[in-house]
Amino acid sequence: MSRGVRAARLALAAAAALVGAPVPIAAEPLAPPSDPHFLGRQAWGQEHEDQWAIRRVGLTDGPDSAWRLVDRSAAPVVVALVDTGVDWHHLDLDAGNLWRNPGETPGNLVDDDRNGYVDDVIGWNFVENHEKPWDHDGHGTLVAGIVAATWNNGAGIAGVSPFARIMVLKALNGFGHTRASSLARAIVYAADNGARVINLSVGGEGPTEVERSAIEYADGKGALVVVAAGNGGRDVSGWGPAGRGAVLTVASTDLEDRRARFSNWGRGVDLAAPGVDVLGLRARRTDTQRDLPGSTYQPGSATVGGDRRYYRANGTSFSAPIVTGVASLLIAKNPGLTSQEVKRILLHSARDVETPGVDQYTGYGLLDARAALAADPRYFVEAEISSVRVVATAIEVTGSAGADEFDSARVEIGTGDAPNEWKVVIEGIGAPVRHGALGAFPTSELQGARVWMLRLVVRHRNGSTREARFRLNVG
């Protein structure tokens, strides 16, 4: 065994131990790509790697790359992109990157599969109601490249998943605008035509009933719906479809692994992924950031490469497809996973960043492709403090504490917003609690300070833990 392979196995063993899984070494591991921008840096004068965003979540060219956990002959996965369309003639996309409708004969002007759409070979244009979902805006092509740009073709970037087969569903026009009905029709089409993952890098104020119904329909058909949290720097509770029902809502992080300032936040956020300087594909004759309201963007400044075929951008729109790509890798490796299992793996394998525990800024944390692909599908550790109230002379704490192999839980307190010391006030929680009483402690414990932090720590039998915090002002 070579030193490099041995190092890879040790690194993967460490990741697997964290989430209680055996080391899933692929029979013929997928070798990381060699595309110029994946290996390069300073393409636009920056210090970080050109594709730093996917590298940060474990998709690297090193011996411990997450890609090495997937067999190179893994199954293709249908991924629907509900967006502005795709430039399918881009140099860094080929026929192998696109979904092909097996029931449709191209160009015969007949609805061969009788699904109500004529010649829907690679998808559909729900804006203009025809079979050519071309991208006149650029947003959808950028997203498509993040998920599935062609590997090892000597040009450009590498997509997250070489197994993704992009179903192109144009539901936004050339200005990035849409109607709820168009989104809903696209989501239903994706679900009916076998999409395992549906990416929605779209959103706005006030979710609609038709969108919610379409998402629930897709969830019932076994599709994982990944949604961008939005870029308003505001509570996602007033946004949609992010943070609503059966979706996985993705926020953005920056180069410091902190929530990007523009990223929406709130209880509806599930997970985070890099969303700053994300490199994707540029659709011909587009500059998607030009003329954005209130923007100081200089036209052409986001294009990358001598041939100007690549494009960098900020936004949760470009964090979501990183998660979508990793979800498709999980399904490619194990096609039997359900959408709920995929979601659970992504959340519970995430790397905790910024505020400790599950929080309103990054949810369960930063996407970790390596840990996700090494995870046992059954693994989870849940910690939540939902409320704290005074009952006579005691403080009663309510929430959830659980795991697939639950060991124990405890509640601790510390002074201030960032305690240096913790005191156990509720211990011996020996059985899982689901939305119930975690225990109580005397009010006399809260003396000497106005602000206290409560910390629930849940321990898995394999030794891993998850925590949740609750700020209490007793002033």
C-alpha cells in the first residue's frame, strides 16, 4: 500500500469515526479532476484558489478528497435545475452532463411519452412554453456549471458531481423574474420525470400556496428539494420557498467560514455552503450581475478566463448547487438512499461553524462532503432548546435530545454571551426527549449576572456530541 493511499485511508477512517460509520473505501475510487481552474488560483488576482468554494467542503485534489469515497462507475443521478435555463453549447458542458428524456424522440413534433410536453428532450421552457430552455440571463448556466461542469476536458472548471445529469427547467425569464405557477409546474415536471434532486436557486418575499403544494408533491415523489436561503440579509421567515416545509434551505458562508453578510438567516436555515467568489460557467452574451438594482457592479468584471467563458459571483444561489452536487454524489454512491436519508446525512455530518450548535445563521453548520460520504445513513444527533420558563422557584427547560444511538444529555449554564466556564445544572438525561421537558434547576443558580447562556449537550454512543444554546436575560 502506497504512503498516499495509507494517508487517505487514515483520514477517511477519522471522518468515519466521527459519524459512527465503517470506512467506505470505493473499489475503484474516483480520481479528482485536473481541470485548469480547479487546480489554479489568482485567475482574477485573488489569493485563494479559483474553485476554493468546493475545495472548502472537502472536494480537493488530495489523497483525502471526498471524491475518492465514490466509485468511478457509480450510477448517474437526475438533477433538475429550476432556473433561467442553460447554455448547453458551453465548452465545459457536454451531452453526458445533460438528462435525456428516454420516452421522447427529438424533433418529431410529437408528444411521444404523452406527458403533455412535445419534444421535451432535455427539459422544458416554462416561461415561453416550448422545448428549448435556453439561458438568456446567465444565472442558470452558472448554477449548472457548479453542479456538473465537465471533468478533465483540458478546459475551465470541474463540477461537483460527474454523475449528475442536468434536467433543464427554465422557469425564470431573461431578467430573472418568474411566476409562482411557472415554478410550481417546473417542480412537478421534475418530480414526475424522475429527478432525485431539485435545485431552486430562486426566491422572494412571501411564499405562495402553489409553490408549497408543488414542493410537497415533489417530496412525496422522493425528490430532495434544495433551496437558496436568499440574499436580503434578513430573516428567512418572510421569504419563500426557503425555510418552508419539505426543503433543505442553504445559507452562504464566506472565506472565514462565517455567514456571508448578504445571506438570509433564521430558524428555517438548515445548512451552509460557501457563497463568495463561487466560480461557474458563463452563458454566451450574458453578464448576470449587470443592472442589478442598487448594485455598483462594473459590467464584465465578473467574467473569468481569456476566453471569458467563466463567471464568478456571490450569493446563496451558488451555495445551494454545491449542496445539490454533494447530494447527487451521495445518491450516485448509494442509489437506495431516500431523500430524507440524504437530507439527514448532509445535516448531521456538517461541520459546526460560527455560533456553537445548530443556529439561525448556518443551521447545522458548513457542508462537509467528506464526512457525508463516509457517514452511516442512520446516524444523527439532535439537540434543541425550544423554551425556558420559570415554574415557582425552578427554571424548566424544554426541547429535544436524541440520537440513533443515544448515550446521554445534560444542560449547563454559563455567564454572558460567550461563557469561559460551564456548570452542569441538569444531568442524567438517560433517554431521548422529543419536544418535551429536559428537566429543571433552581432559580438560585442564576445569581451574579444578568445574561446567561444555557447549553444542551447530547452525546452519541460513539463519543460524538452536538450542542444547542439558549440565551437568557434575567434582568
